[in-house]
Amino acid sequence: MSLHAIGATLFASGRAADIVLGVFLVEAIYLFAVRHRPAPDVLLPLAPGVFFVLALRAALTQEKWEWVAIFVAASLPFHLADLRRRRLI
């Protein structure tokens, strides 16, 4: 199987997004277990990215557009909470 075919399969099936979500999970575990970061320091910065990747997965797998919009909209409160926590807004 060629590299092009593998990439096409990963994106058409949404597995590319699953890989990114797995990387987010590994990062969160590392930050909690190894770096001993508190939950807000880990979850608030990662949550918007997770929701955007879920929106990407929904779009790649041809879910209804409403799901894409829901996931994108769900990222906003977490992003604003993270900015507020960092005292940037």
C-alpha cells in the first residue's frame, strides 16, 4: 500500500483525527502524572483543541453539519475560560 493510499484511508475514515486525539490523551496523562500539573492547567488549554479535532473528524466522516458546528461552538467556552484563567481577558 502506498503512502498516498494510507493517508487517503486515514483521512477518509477519520482515523487521522483519532490519532491526534490519542496524542492529546498522551499529553494530558504526561502533564498529570509526570509533571503533576493541576487539572485546570491541563484541561483548559487542551479542551478547545480536542473539540476542534472532533469537528474535523465529523467533517471528514461526513456527519451532519450540525455536529461540526456543535463541536466548534463547544470549544469557545473552554477557550474563554482558559484565557480568563491566564488573566488575558
